Amino acid sequence: MSDATAELSAEQQLAADTNEQREVRLAKRDRLIAEGEAYPVSVPVTTTIAAVRAAHPDLEAGAETDDEVGIAGRVVHVRNTGKLCFAAIQAGDGTRIQIMVSLAAVGETSLKRFKELVDLGDHLFVHGRVIASKRGELSVFVDQWQIASKAIRPLPNLHSELGEEFRVRNRYLDLIARQQARQMVITRAATNASLRSTFAAHGFTEIETPMLQTVHGGASARPFTTHSNAFDTELFLRIAPELFLKRALVGGIDRVFEINRNFRNEGADSTHSPEFAMLEAYEAYGDYNSIADLTQELIQNAARAASPDGSQTVTWADGTRYDFSGQWDRIDLYGSLNEQLAAAYTGEGQAPQITVETPIDQLQALADAVDLKLDPKTATHGKYVEELWEHYVKPGLERPTFVMDFPLDTSPLTRQHRSKPGVVEKWDLYVRGFELATGYSELADPVVQRQRFVEQSLLAAKGDPEAMQVDEEFLAAMEYGMPPAGGMGMGIDRLLMALTGLGIRETVLFPLVK
């Protein structure tokens, strides 16, 4: 290998090796087909690598057993020397075992074929006795072997660190190479199972709602649009399932949830993805307090499912321990903002106090002072307040925290607060410094809901791409009587971020990339 080649990254080295090795491996494929089969429909597997390891946890060096097994896995290491060849095969869960192919056991022809035909990355079936090598390595002493699937491209160097960009574009290789990638799949599945189990314990029903919608709604977001040839009409990929789940409430499904895919035609960064997994739930005769209690239970149970020791304290990828246990704080949005403003204020006199009646020009001045820029055509009182809160308060949140009681004009689907004029009964849950979930006391008055939709449509007319449209079908459903309810929405990808400490592209198995 030249000095220049030695300095290549794992990804560059893989690309450089691929073309040459493909030609060699294609020739081996042709030979395997000529001699029998390179891709058999099945191989006579009798057990798994994990089961073999579990059955023989303490074999002493040099020990032999009468346990004959047929196992298969991907070749991740091979050392072809003399009359005895060593290799390691890996199951899909990352479990590995050594195999030993000897002249005495398989014969000269078979050993020669093994040396000539088996490459890193091949799926290999072996049959033989379970033993421990002279060095104490649990092994299968092979008496038969067969290629189960010939790999045409070489694997990346499994001992080199693969860059994030390479990993997300080639997740199948990431899964082969990294235990952390495989563990994320397992953790995500365990988390979803935990969520469903908690909902079942509370009597919730899981349903499915449309992904293609004639009116986009349920959130403030820019939608993806498409065209239906069958109906000759414009459709939207859903930005949220909310308005259909609430239809289910009208119909008498009193406790309902959905784990779904949502699509928002917006930017992508470490906490946002254009396509993402979402959980939404609605509880008839609940409110934003009861749904906050449920959300805390959902997440704490998910933490137990994701934690190796079954506790509510998880270990992030960087080794940090994060505790989800106990009762989480609930702070007032306006109150916490004013506290931080008072601490940060350096002008003469008293620090400014923001209320629901603070004029927009004063809010704009406070925003300008810390270089927060909002579009003056669409900026509202609530948008300024929320931006100021994110600037002053959000960075200081360490523990999971419910931020309560938001401005009315930024929450068009939410019930006005029962005792505080100008705000709505809404909370946002912050974990690790980002918004993880949001919850409401749902608006049930169809007349007020129509007024809110009209206000949103006026914002859309001014150029706000995230404003909602008037949904006449949803309003008609509400007019049949929607019960008072608490509702919540939580990003599944973000929940995995909170549980693992990883970015959103690591929590999504196959993220969208340019």
C-alpha cells in the first residue's frame, strides 16, 4: 500500500478498493455457480451464534464437546494459513464466533476452495462441533461449509471509524460495522413497544389516519404538495394527524393515539428532519394537566425500556448519565421569561415585564437588542414572546421541564386558559435543551375554532407559509360535539435523541440525505 493510500479515510479506501475487488469477486461468483450455487435458497441452520455462546459460556482452553451445530453468519475476519484456517462470522445482532477449518476435518479440496472462494462480507454456513481453541476462544470446528451468499463488494475496514455522512448514506454497512447502530434499532423498537404498552394500560386505542390530505392542518408548518391523477386534485402530505384523531373523539373513541409518519417541507438540522415519526394522543374528559402526567409516564417507561438496568436513568453515547425519574418541573412561560429578563437586564430602572398586553413594538425592541430577527409582516405578539423565551430561558433548562401557558395567537387549536386571560392551556416539554413534546387542553368550541382558522388564513394571505387553512370538514365534525379533551404530540425521533444523546440522523434508520 502506498503512503498516499494509507492516508485515505475508511470511506475513500473502500471506494478505491471496490472496483478491483468487484472484478475478482465476480469471477469467484461465476465459479461458485459453475460448481454448484453462490446464492442457495436456504442452508441447513440448526441454531444461532448467540444460542451457541449461551450454551457454552465457560469452556476451558482446548476443551471439546460433542455438540454439533449448523450456524450461519457474515464473515468479518479471515486468516488463511497452512493446514488450519481461522475466521469469524457475525450474526445480524452483532454476535460473533470463531470457526476453524482444518485439512484433517474437511480434506484438501474443501480447504483449498475455502481459501480461494471465501471473502470478508460473505454469508457463510458451517457445520461442526463446538470446541474451545488452545487460546480459549469459543469456536466451531468445521466439518462442512457452504457459501450462503457471495458478497461482490468489499466491506469497509471494521476497525476504522466511519464518518457520519458515510454512515447515514450507507446504513446497511453501518449496521454491520457498529454495535451502536444495531443497538439503536433495538432501542427504537423497545421504545415504541413501551409506548404502546403504556397506552394500552390506560385504555387507549391505536388508529391510523390519512397521510394524503386535501387540507393540511394540525400544526403550523409548510407542507409538501403532490397531485392525485385519480382525483385530479392537489393533495398534501400530512404535517400532523391531529384533525383526524379529533374526528375520532367526536365519533366516541374517547382515548386514541397514533404513531405515524409526518412530512414538513422545512429545513433539516440536528433536531429536524423533513420526514419524521410522530406520536399523537387525545384523551376525552382530560386536560393539559392530565395529558402531562401521561406524557411523563410514557417517557419514564420508555427510559426503563431503553436502559440496560431497567432504571429511569439512561446513558448517552458520550457516557453522560441523564435522569428521567421523579416529578418534573412545570414552569410558567411568561413568568420564567420575566425572571431571566430581570437577571439579564443592565439598563437603568426596573427590568421590563412582559405580559399578554405588551405592545409588539416593545417586544420587537427587546428582540432587536439580542439580535432576534422576525418577519414584521407575520410576526405576532406570541411569536416574539416565544422567540425571547427561547433566547433567555431555554439554554438554562437541564432537567425535563414542562413550560406552561402559551400566547393565544400561536396556538390556534388550543383552549383559552380557564383563569389567565390572553394565554392558552398549552405546554411544551423540554429535554436536553430541545422541545420533545407539546400538550393542550383542546379547543372544543366550533365557533371559536372557526374564528381561529380565519385568523390563520389571514396570516397565510400575508405570506406566512406555515399558517393553517380553514378545514370545513373538521369544523363540521366539531359541530356535532367534541368532548373536552387533553391532547399531546411527541416526536419519536426526538424521544430517541433524549434517550441516547445522539443526533436525529443517528436515531433514524434511513434518514433523507441530499
